[in-house]
Amino acid sequence: MNSSPKPFNLRKWFSVVSLFVTGAVAIVFGAVLSNFFVSETIKRDAVLTMQFIQAIAEIEVRHGHFGHANVTLGQFLDKRVEAATLNVPEETLARVRQEFFDHLRTMPEALLATVFAPDGMIVWSTNPLLVGKVVPPDHEFGEVLISKYMVAGGHLKGTGGKKLEQQFVRYPQDIYIENYVPLLDRAGNVASVVEIYKEPSDLIHSIKRGYLLIWAAALASAAVVYLALRWIIIRAARLMEAQQRQIVENETLVAIGEMSSAVAHGLRNPLASIRSSAELALEIEDLPVAKNLKDIVTQVDRLSKWVRELLLYSRPISDDRENVQLAAAVDEALAAFDVQIRRAGIELDWSLAAQPPVLVCAHGALLAQVLNSVLSNAIEAMPQGGRLSVSIAPPEHGRVVLHVGDTGIGMSEKQLALAFKPFQTTKRSGLGVGLAMMKRIMERFGGAVTLDSREKVGTTVRLIFKLA
């Protein structure tokens, strides 16, 4: 036996898909932005480092009075270059080299400082064990020789490759930065390359804070977007469900209307004939079957009432609205039930003077129909007497609530759940369209109706009206 396919759950699928999409967008956004932030921060630090080193080089050239030789510091950092070649004194050349190396050695937060010749030979380093070694060409070193501009990169502890020169004097604790700074000759060619490994604590702290803020902002933005989209789709789904219910209800009402018209036309004349015949028969005195004839009239009246209720429920409700004085309408409806209330021994708790004079958005005839239905149900629920409480609460937020409470038989939880379903009733002589009609009328004019009930305790009906 083939099972019917499950209905498409718009909320569930949208929640899953939107969560995945917004999460993916947040991750991509956070990754791109954090990578850009770190890259730009490291580049900015590298630019400052390059400017510092190049400034020191210019100052040392001036201190050494090498201007007449038309050389730069980078040209004679390699000890393989002889002083005679540059036409400068040997002692001055050695002093200038040493002063420049001392500046590199005392750079703050430096883990390792190394000076390379263009052929890759280490001519000086803060780690003496590296001096004289030739490092194999790598990407960064080759890029500096070609671009003649600094190259920078960030590494985590334990990453960054296994370079020969990564023999730190002090090993990094977390993140460290690698800078390649070229020193050019007068012709603009790379004469020497200074490699600096740094662990700037303040910069690393700023990078971590930036990471945290970027990812927090990305995740928070994704959460806000997801919640907004989910709220929109929930509202849309509820609206669609309400429209679907309205369509089903309208189709049902159309079918009921057609059926009601057919039933009414088919039963009205026969019922009228039956009633007339029974009434004529009752005019004969001492008729032995008089009691049965009265039962016929009663049952015909009950059937006629059902037909009228059915026609009334299936009839379209007009959207014409008017301002109605709620307290006056309630007082008029109570006056119509005055005889029934006194006959049933019901104590009425109502004072017209104590009610707020509010105008509500309704329709006079339809409001009277709603009030008659509510009061009729309350009175019928107290056949042995009781207390009927009617009051209007103070207006609040553009709404006003009419409370109608009784101390009657009440309803069970099951009955309460089905209270507004058409053709659901606990009365032997009822059709079960009164509360359903009441709900339709209240909703049509922007209001609502709620029920609170307990068996053998009573029922409270709240009619919520929109203020005019």
C-alpha cells in the first residue's frame, strides 16, 4: 500500500537552508575580512620596519662620509667586498658595518636578524652559527630580488616552513612576523637583503582583537539576518495557512449554502403544511392525540429553526462597518433576555452606568446577533439558576474586551477545543453553528473571541473589539 507523500514543510526547509546559507556567508565573510585585516596589518608593520632599516642605512652612509664614493650601505655589508674596491678606509668600513649590525641586533621584539648577499650567502646574523652559510633560494627571497620591494608574512608558532635560517635566538611564543627588506645600490639593484623575524606583542594583541571583533560581527550579522528571514518566512507561512483555511472555509460555506438552499426549499413547504395540519387538528376539542399533535408542532418548529440557522451561517457576512456604542448594545441585548433571566432564577451582575462609554468597530445587527448568541448560551448553561456577570474592561492598545461569565455546567477540554468548529454542539436541540458564526463575525470586524471554561464551574467568553 503506497503511503501519501508528506506535505512540503516550508518553515522547516527554509530554516535549514537559510541557516546553512547565512552560516556559510558568515564564515566566508569572516575569513576574507580577517585575512585582509591581518595581511594589511602585517604589511603596514613591514613598511615601518623597512623605512626604519633604510633610514639607518642612509644615516650610517652619512656618518661614514661615503658620499664621495657614490655607494650605498647595502653594497659593502658583505665582508667579501674589499674597502679598496670602494675607495674607502678599511677601519671606517668596518666601523660602519658594525654600527649597522648593532642597530639590527638591538631592534625591539626581534627574534632573529639576518643579512643576505644577493647570492643567498648569510653575511651577518644575530645567530653567529648562520654566518657564512648559503641558503637555498625560496619564494620570498626570490620575490625581493625581482620586485626590489619588501616582502612580509605572518606565521604561527611551529609553522612557516623549515628554512635553514630559522634558528632563532629566542623562539616565538605564538605569532611571529617575517620581513624581507632590500637594500639597493645607486643603480637601483638589490645589493643586500635584511631578514627580520619579529614578535611584536602589541601588534599581535591587536590582530587577535581584530580577529575576535571580525568573527563576532560576522556571526552576529548572520544571526540577525537569519532571524529576520525566519521571522519573515514564519509570517508568510502563517499568512498562507490563514489564507488556505479561509479558502477551505469559503469553499465549505459555498457548499453549505448550496445544500442549505436546497434543503430549505425542499423542507420549508412540507414543514409548513405539516404544522398547519397539526394546528388545525388541535382545534378539535377532546382529541385523544392532542399531545402528539403538540409534539409534532414543537418538532416542526425545531426543524424550521435549524433551517434558519443553517441559512444564516451559510450567508456571506457583509464587511460594512459602523461605530457602535458597546455598552448600549449590551444593555439592549440583556433587556431582551430579561424574562428568561428572571424565570431561570439567574442573578445578573451588570451596571450600565459603570461601563466605559466606548465606540467599537462593528455592525449593529451583527453585534446584536453575537450578543444574543453569547447570552443565550450562558442562560441555557444555568437551568437551575446561577450568576451571569457582564462587564466591559477599560480600553487598552486600541482594543476593548467584553467579559461574559456564567456559573453554569461548563465544558470539558475536548468540548472547548471543538467549540468553534461548525456543527459541533453539546445541546440536544442545537445545530452547532452559533459559536462558529460568532467567531466569523468578530474576526470580520478586526476583533476576536476567546473561551475559558471548566466543567461544573462555568464559562467566560471574551469578546475583543477594535476601537472605532
